[in-house]
Amino acid sequence: MSDIITKAVEALSEKIDGFTAGVAKFVIEGEGAIVVDADGVRAADDAADVTLTADLETFQGMMEGDVNPTAAFMQGKLSIDGDMGLAMQLGSALS
């Protein structure tokens, strides 16, 4: 597992605690994937209800609070595949 994914798992764990609404996957282009579900946050590429894909810069910005997930989606910096309702819940949790 890369250092970037390890740090991303830590950052997401701090922001999203006890997410039980479903299974979400964050894909950081060129780095790997992270799954968030009722079991916690972990590096994995499991099947998910929603997959959010962004480059490293956008993902870091969302973790640091500098990039609004909804704005990133509207600007084409974040793509979403799957359950949009779940994605919106995640966006709220990250803001």
C-alpha cells in the first residue's frame, strides 16, 4: 500500500466516523482505492454502492476542507458512479 493511500485512510477515518449508510469507495487516480462502510475505513477495491473518483490534488483538498465535494463534482474534478443520495451524504460528512 502506498504512503498516499495510508495517509488518505487516516484522513478519511478522522472525517467519517461510523458511516453506516452504505458502502462507498474513493478512487484516487493513479494511487488506489479506499472503502468506507459500517466496518470503518480501509484500503480496498471492493464493490460499493457509490464510487467517487478524483485526482490526488482534489482528494487532498476535500480532506483539508479547501475543496467542497459538491463544487468539485460540478467542476468535473470529482466523478460519481452509483447511488447519488449516498454520495450527497458523504459530501455532507466531508464538509
